[in-house]
Amino acid sequence: MNKSFWSATGREESLGANERPFAGKTVAVVHAAWHSCGSYQVNVSQIAAYKALGARVISVAMMDDLARRPPGGARWPTYIEASNDIGADRRYFAGAPFSALASRLLVDGWWRLIHGDQASWLIELARRTPLPEGFENETIDFIHANHYFTLPFVETLMRGRKVPVVLETQDIQARQYMLRNKGGFFIPPYATYDDMLKIELAWMRRADLCAHLNEEEHRDFQKLLPELRHALIYPAVLSAPLARGRDVIIVASDNYGNYVSLRWFLEEVVPLAGDARVAIYGNIDGGVKRRDAGLYEAHRALFKGRVDDIGAVYANAGCVLLPTVEGHGLSIKAVEALSCGVPLVATPLAFRGMQVDPAKLSNVALAENAQQFAALWRDAEARAEGGQAAAPERSDTRRLYEDAFSQEAYARALATAAAEL
């Protein structure tokens, strides 16, 4: 019996039995309890890929902070509701309880956290995360873990059994922590990049295979951990609808790199763009308001916040702006923009981690500075108003998306990597 799934191109694809190496197996996808962000979309694609390969797939979400027993508390209901499209056959939720404070968490984790050591804090939380309720009845054949800091929890899930573990790194996390620390209050002596990277690498050595989702990350980790097996596997990003509208949009989630990029756009680009219009979607509005209330208030009318149907936003787009000036790793929002086939105005950094020259994509306009970005934005808006864009399904960016980031390509890459284990 064949297993069908919808590929990124919108066609129903069929995988034969010989292409379903996980048939009869249970795969646990272990991930942080995050939603409305690129990492969440990566998790959705992982689950879909393993199901296409024949597996029964369970999602195991780990909260990255102290929390009440799921599904109670302040954060769990929001996460569960926002992630109801994750696609797993069964879902489990886990996190370190407040009772963990009675252990050495304050010494081993919190004391280091107030000095900026987020790496140690997350590891100590994961060490104290108990087995999810009902999980004792599961027999796991394969684990796909996301981010090194879930690995102590993964060892709890294995319950002493030997289970193959693929670790998907999703960037060098120590770099992300250094970015976050720029926007927070910590006390000296400050944790350094090398301090946190050492912890990250030590835990990564426990994985059987490290999967990396962009060229830069793959190259860096090969140098840092030459003794491990590594695989470059572009993530499958769920396709946005083909864009056939006239709206000019930015889509961004709340992380520090996106905040820095949007601050540059609002402070440097918008004043040069005249009456050019744009609508900003995603929970980045809360991040800007929290970090710079004055900047948020000055541009409040541009922010539309998080919406339940981001697909409808892309479908009505005539142009997507990617004003990226900060960030590491592959930008999932950039890949979503590629998939809708609409003209893009972008900085070169928006295409980081992709093995592509964006200057060769006919529907991409590249800007090296704020003045150029503003001019290209005005031109793109005029073309969108005039309906001059080429058919999105035949655009260069759509073809790039189908060739490199489709669900079918991702599933086959996972199957090839897993065959080594």
C-alpha cells in the first residue's frame, strides 16, 4: 500500500513501499515548545516527512522555562492552541516543574543564567524535565531531536535503551545567545561565546548524526566536531499560497535578529520611502514594543500582529520585503517568501545559508543600503499596483523553492541520512 502526501508543489506524491524505510517504526520528534516561528515550521515539516516515510510519529514538546504541569500554567495553553496543526500521530508535553527549584537548579542553572549563560540554564532545565505522562507506554525506534539543549531530556525519554538519535542543530546556539544577551540585563562576569559553545559541543557529541540546515552551519560544525557524522539537509518549509494580490508585506517572528533588522528598516528605510506602503505581520510587534516602545508607537499603524491564517496574507501579496541586516542560519521566512513566487525586495543577508546567488533570480531586487532599499520598495509597489508581475508559479524563486526546499526532497534526504544509522 502506498503512502501519499502533499508535496511542496501542490501535487499529491506517492512513495512506494521500498521508499518507506520507517514503516512499522515509531519516531519521536523532540523539540522546544515554540510556535509562530521558523523552528516550529521546521518541526511541522519533520513530522510530515517521517510520516511520508512510513513512520508513526509522535511530537514531544519541551518547555524552555519552568512551568506548571502541562497542560496547565500560563504558557502551555497558548502553545498547544497555536500548534494544533503540527501533524503528529500523538503529542506529549513536558517541562521542568517549579519543584525543580528545590534541587541545585538555582546554583547550577539560574546563577549562571543571570551572568548570561543561557546554555547552562537550558541544559539544567532539560535534566530536570520528567517523562511526559503516558510516555512509559511508548516504544521508540528513532529520535529526531532539535537543538542540543533537548538532549538531556532525550536521554530521559530513552529510559536506558539505545535508540538512534539524529540531532538537528538549527544554527550554533551560542551565537543566538550572544545576540539575545545584547538586549537583556545581566551581571558580570559575563558568560562568553566560548563558554557557551563548549557546553553546546559537549552535548552534541552524544548524538549519532548531526543534521545541519544550511551550508555555513554544516561547514562550521564539521570543523568544530570532526569526529562526528554530519549531514547537510535543507529543511522542508511548508509552501505559502501562490501570491496573486497587490499588498506589500513583511512577515517576522519575535527574535532579536528580526528586531535589529526591523529597527533598521523603520529607522533608516521608511523615512526615505515617501508614502510607500507596507504591512508587518507576525509577533515581532510585541518584540519591538517591549524593546523600544517609542519606535513601536511611531510606527504602530504598520503592525498587524500575529494572524491565524498567514497563508491568506501571502496569497494577497504583490511584493514581500526582506530587510535582513542581522541573524545567523537559514531564514525560514525567506524560504516562505520564495515559495509564494512573488517579487522580493531583499538585502543579500536574507539568503544566508542557501547555495544560491540571489542576483541571478529575476524576481529578486537586491539592496545594499537603506536608500537603495527604499527606491526598490517604491518600484516594486508600483509594479504590484499595475499587476505587472510574472505568473508566480513560473517565477525563479518558486522554482528554487521546489528544487531545494520541497517536502519530498526533504523526506528523501532524511531517509538517506537515517540509513547510516
